Amino acid sequence: MADNRYKNPPAGPSANRPSEPKANRRNEPRTNGPAPEPAPAARPEPRPAANVPKAARAAQQAPPAKPVKPPRAPRGPLPGVGNLLSLLRDRRFHLFVGFGLLLGSLYLTIAFTSFLFTGHADQSVVGAMSTIPVREAGAESHNWLGLLGAWAAELFIYKLFGVAAFALIPIVFFLGYKIVFRTAPVSVSYTLALGLFSMAWLSILLGYVVVSLAAPGADPVLAHRLDFLCGGAGFEAASWLDSLIGWGTVLLLAFALISFVVFFFNVTSLNLGRFRSLSTEDDADEDAELEAEIAAEQAAAAVQPVAAVAPAAPAITLKTRPAAPEATATSSATVAAGGMQATGPSLELDGDDETDEAQAFVKEYEPAPRPGTGLPLSVAGTVAAGALGTAAASSSLGTSVAGGALAAASVPLAVSGPAFSIEMPVADEPAAPAPPASTVPTPLSLADLADEDAPLPAPRSPLPTPAVRPLEITVPGRDDLDPNAGADIAAVADEDEDADAMPNVNYDPTLDLSRFQFPTLELLNDYGTPKAQVTKEELEANKDRIVETLGHYSIAIASIKATIGPTVTLYEIVPEAGVRISKIKSLEDDIALSLAALGIRIIAPIPGKGTIGIEVPNTKKEMVSIRSVLGSEKFARSEMDLPIAFGRTITNEVFVADLAKMPHLLMAGATGQGKSVGLNVILASLLYKRHPAQLKFVLVDPKKVELSIFNKIERHYLAKLPDTEEPIITDTKKVVNTLNSLCMEMDRRYDLLKEAGCRNLKEYNAKFIERRLNPRKGHRFLPFIVLVIDELADLMMTAGKEVETPIARLAQLARAIGIHLIVATQRPSVNVITGIIKANFPCRISFKVTSKIDSRTILDTGGADQLIGQGDMLFSAGSDLIRVQCAFIDTPEVDRVCDYIGEQQGYSDAYMLPEVAGADGDAGGGNEDMDPSERDSMFEDAARCIVLHQQGSTSLLQRKLKLGYNRAGRLIDQLQHAGIVGPFEGSKARDVLIPDEYQLEQLLNSMK
């Protein structure tokens, strides 16, 4: 019984045969062999009864000892449907197909290009492929890619689409690029639609051309030679259309092209100057499929067993936060060369943490207060480098984050070497906007009218009697009222000419246009919140290269601090003791070579700091919009007389300067570097802050197209000469008269300031507003006048000294009386920006120039030749040199601002400048009242000589008539008065107004 019990194990589960699989097999139907006994498997009896015979026990033990297993499915070499789907999802299969398409696009390019040269010779070879062996046909083929290339080119070009088959190449290329790299610079659907339409449309168009050449009366030989341009499909389609609608095929093709452009580019208006940017988003189905593949791979990797060794540290990203920042604070940077742990500089960020930056925002402020302020505008400010702060929180290259926004001290990492910190501006908390003081928008306040050192004047009480301070009117400064005086002042003077007292109410210069509304920020484009364009990896790489390059020359660095700007990043270096600054300055080209970047600029040392600056352009530049600059609190609440918001500095702060304190501005830069955009930014800044009664512009535009858009604000902001049709001066002949008129206006204003006992325009206008100056003496409210010259080089070429002298005189004297100059040129050479002009323009702006000589000409120092263009500029004010990224304002934005102002009520005409004698006639003759009897005896001979040679010069009369210079000059003046020659034009000869001798004889007979 013991042996029986030992040889008969219990029917329950054992170590070798678990119960779970057996239970599963019991529940499945069996098709082959006898069914097993269910009792031993279902009833867990410990052992059989002792009195059971051996034969019965052997019968009971037989089925469990040799169970019959179900047959397995055959594993053949051919995969099933599931394996086929897994093969299609395999990344290796994707790479195989993608690289095949990329090489296929290259193959088609070479084959198609070769067809243009060898196509006619290969037609017979391709046609005979079915009759001759392939080896012989390949030997006779002239195509660069052999017989297969000739066959492919013959199929796609000659038989199908002609030269339009070249559009198939980008389709194949972008499909392969999308599959290999899982991304594409443009959408695959976009490329597919554009390529297919281009193939079909161009093939039919060229087919129609070939059909027209094959018409009776044309050259059939030429048509046969050009039949490869359209291909067989294009020729047949064009022949069918020509037989159906004739020359209407051209109209049909034009209609198809217009329809495709309208629907494909989503054209909803006829503003052809601004097409919407092409969409580069991928197809939703493709993105969903790729995301599903990535998720499946990540899930498969997650369930794998974890290895005993610790995994490598994850790469730094800009969108993740580490679970334990303390653990990453002790890691160090790794040097790429050598592959070992390096003693590199540590990195730290001075900014808010991720939670604070997620909540940070910048509020927009309207630049000018308005009566009845309504709801606030939508928030469209800029968050200063929020994404970079997030990247700093997740750094694994030795990063520690300072928690406060204003943290000045840096926390170095536990590594040796120079410390590396990053300083970034953080958006300030928005302050509550100050309510407007009154319903009338009067930008001049008591703080504006008072001197900086003098206290504010006390409120004036009504005078008890007019005899306390009588006004002396016995010796008036002018005989009549000035035509530019306000209408209310003229009405007061007309009421009582003998009144000696002035009204007690302060004068409001904006009363004539009291309902004028300043432009709003809604007129400007909203580009959204700018994102940080500099990654942590880029900062670390640049820092390592700088340290490595300086280390090659045995220059030790104590610490490095990075300040990120919209265009460039400033690396401030503190060298070790004993390092010569000139040694670092001489390595400018070596550092530029190691960083592989253009525009490396070294500031050694930085003024006011004990550091050396290295400015490195960012890989991705950030655009500074005009809306983000004008909507900033610094500009909206500025108390400057003429505030100008240029853009943002290297620390992302809005840079605002006062034109009244500059007092003149000289701009220069190469063609296409942002001068015209900079002028529009300056004019827009002033339009957003000053009332038309307080500011006037004199615009000189020799190029005739840059400032013409400001014609719409003629009755509000522009000033011009009397009897002038165009408010914007485009004729160089009238520029001299305008400059002389401004000099006369300057002299008149100085006379008014002398009579009023004031030193500058601010004091004078303050007295006039307080009714302390009588308009009957000629006093009036004086607005600021800003002269803008867009191209000085053209004026210096045509007029020379006639332009230089009044510009220099205005620059020397016009500061105190509110006339300011903004002069721009694209050629900063010494013959354009002369020493007289430079000496009177302390503030200068330089965009990118082509040489160091031009940079020294405009700035008196180098650096402008190392800018990167597109609005990158240097602002020089005395000894300070500030790098600013100029704001961008588009032409439609300027147009909307001008339309908004021009549609409002304005003055009856533009602001009139003093009239210059001889402005509409001769500039140097002075013979307007000449008596015909005083004409020279050789007047008619001189006129015939001038008309015969068509050259109005004094030297011609001296040579031909043998006269002296004085007599010849008088004859020229008499001929100008008679209308035979034109006015004086400098060194050039005068224009001859009479074309032939017949008209001259008629004119001479009418003068007798």
C-alpha cells in the first residue's frame, strides 16, 4: 500500500503540473483523442481508496500520465494579417520606404535632367526595348542613368506630362522626408496638392502652345521639336480643348488658376499685398498615427524589466519639471571632446520659478488718456522668457534656480570652474492705471510746464482789479494778430480792443479739436505673447565654446553671466586677476569662428561695470512688435515732451527716449536694414502721445514712396509752405525753400521768447497757457516742429551747401524753440555726414553698415558693422552705446493709424510755415519788376544761342558772344524772367523752356 500510495500521486495540483493550465484545457473542446476523465481534475481528493483494485487504479492513472495536447497552429514563413500590420508599423520598414523615396527623388531628378539633353536620341532605344536584349539597349542608351532612367524619363515626360513632370520630384522628396524624419518643413498634403495641380495645369498650357504651333500656317518642325514640353497627356488634353472651345482654352486655364489660388491660399479679400502665411501643419490622420506609434513604443518599453544599473540622466527639455531639483543641483557639465567629466562652469537662472512665470503677464496700457474711459483693452502683452525659465527648472547639466524674481546673488553648482549665471528680465506687476485728470485731453501738465529744479506753481487766484498788473500795448511786437493764433484768442481780442486784462481761465491749445481721439492699440497687429527663443542647450554650448577658446590662449575666467535679449545674448565675463583686456579683445574673430555665428561683438570693458561683454546672436530671433512696445507701462505713463519708443534693449526692457532732450537725431544704415521702419516707429510713437495742437511734422521724402502714406493727416499734424499742394516734400528744389522757411520760423520764435523773457519753449507755452502773454502782441501757442528727412545723401548731391547750411543752423539753434531734426541716410560717408552736421547731432542711431569706416563715421566708434540686420541697431547718446532691437510696424498698421486720424475733424488747412521770398520763382535773379526797355541789346542773340544749343549756362554766352561774366549773368537773369530758361539749380545748367527757334521767334515778337 505504501508503494501504491508513493506511485500514485494525488490528483490535485503539483509543482510540475499547475492547476491553471489544466483547468483551461478542461473547458476547451477537444477534437482529437478521447476526452480525459473530469473526475480526477475536478475533485481534489487527496488519494484513492485503499480497496480499489490495481487494474482500476491503473485505468484511472492512465489519462493524467499521458495527456493528449491540442495541436499548435503551424508557424510558417508567411506572416498572417497581424504580422503584416506589425510590419507596416515597424520603424525599420518606415525608414526603408522613406530612404527609398528620397533616393528615388534624386534618381528622377538626374533622369529628367538628362532627358532634356539626350531624350530624342533615346526614343528609338526605349521603343525597341521589346525587340532587342536589355544589355544592347542599355549600351546604346545615352541617358545618365542608363536604360531605366531613359525609360522613366520617356514615360513621365514624353508620354505623360512633359516638363511639368518635374513637379513630381518635390512630391516624392517630401513624402520620403516626412516618413524618415516624422516631420516636414511644409505639409505633405500641401505639397501634394500644389504639385499635382502644377503638373496638370502646366502640361495643358504647354500642350496648347504646341497645338497652336502645329496649326496650319505655322512651323510644324518647331512644333515637333517642342512636343516634349507638354507630353502626350498634355497634348491630347489641349487638342481636345482646342477643338471644343478654341482659344477659350486660355480663359479656362486662367479661371482654373484663379480658382485654385483662391481656394488653396484661402483668399478672402482683394488685398494682394498680404497673403496669409501658408499652413505648415501636418495631416491630422498622419499625426494621430505617429502619436499612436510613439505611445505604443513607450508602453512596450515601460513594461520591460528594469536593469540593475541606474539609467542615464534625461536630456534637458524646456517643458518638463524635475521631480527632485536638489538631486540635479550637484551634476556637472560634460565636455564633448574627450568624453569625460569636466570641471565646466555652472549655470543658474535669476528669475521666478515655473509657478510664478505661468501666472505672469504684462498688461497693455493705452498711451494717451481719453475722456470717458471704457472697458480695458484685451491683454496682449509679452511674458519675458517664460519658456526659458521652465527650461531652467528642468536642467540636468548643473542647474540651480533662484526662487525670487529679483534674486541678485547666484547659487553656484557643486562643480569647479567659473560660475555661469543667466539674467533675464521678469515682467513687473501691472500697476493700476491712473485715472484721467479731466475730460479734456490736455497732455501738458504742471509737471511738464515747470523746470526740474523749480517747485510747482501755486494755483492762481482771480485778480482783484485789472490795474494790479497792466499790460503795455503801446508798442506791439507785430502789427496784426498772428494767423496761427487760436480762434478763441482772436475772439477775445475782437470783443474789446481796449481791454488791458486777460481772462482768468487758462488757455487750452486743444480746444479747437477737443473731440480728437488718439489712436488705439487695436489698430496695431497683435502677434501674441512672444516666446523665449534661446534654449538652455544653446546657452551651455556657447558658454563652453567661449571658455574653451579663451582657455586655448591661457585666459582664465572667474565667472560668466548671460543676459538674454530678443536678438542677441550678452555674456559678461569676469577674467582672473592679471589678464589683459586687450588680449581678449584681439580674440574677437577666434570666438566668432568657434561659435560659428555672425555678428560677434566684444565690449571691453562694459561702461560702468567691471566685466567684458561678448554679444552672440541668437539662433532664433524674436520679433518685437510695435504694439507690445507702445502698450508698455513705461511708454504709456512717460512724462516726456516727445517720447519715442524705439524697441527693446538686450535685457528685454522697453527703450524710450525723449526727442526734446536729444535734441536732434541722425540715423544711418545700409539699404534694407530697417531705417524706413525705424522712421515709421518714431512717427507712430509721437502720434500716439501728442495732440495735433502740440506737434507738427515737416516731412521730406526724396524717394517719394516712404512717407507718402502720411498724406492723410495733413490737416492734423503736417506743416507746409503757403501755396503748396503737396504737404510732403518730394522735389529736391523745394527742400531749400522749406529749410529756409524753418530758419525764418526759428528766428520769429526766438523774437517771441525774447519779448516774453523765456529761455525755452516749455517756459513760453506755460506763460501763454496761464494768460500771462497777450496774443495782441503777436504771442501764440507754439507747437513742436519735427523735421524728418528720409534720405540726406540725395539732397547733398543735388543741392550741397544750400542744404548743409540751413540744416547746420537749425541743429545749432533750434533746440530751445522746439524745432527738432531727424535725418536719415543710407550712405554714412564724410561727404554726406559732414563735420558740421555731426557736431550738432549728439544722438545717433546706426543700423547695420558694410564697413568699419562707416561705423566710425556715424558713431565715432566701431560695432555697427557687426550687427545682424533686420532692425538691430546701436543708439549712441554721448558716451553711452545701447544695443536695441527696433520695433516692427508694418505698412498696413501705419495706414490704419493714419486713416483713424484722418477721418476725424481737423483744422481747415495744414500748419503754415513762413513764406520765403522767391520760393515760387527765381532763387537768385531778383528781376521780377524788370522794365522791358532795360533789356540788353544782345538779348535776342543770347536767346537764339541758348535755344539753338539747348543749354542755359553763363559760360556758353561768354564763349559764343564773347561777353564778360557780369553781362552774361545779367542776360541769363533776363532770359529767366522772359520764360526762356528755368531757375538756378546749383552747379547744373539751367533748363531751356523753349524747344525750338520757331516758338522762340513767336515769343520775341509778342514781347516787342
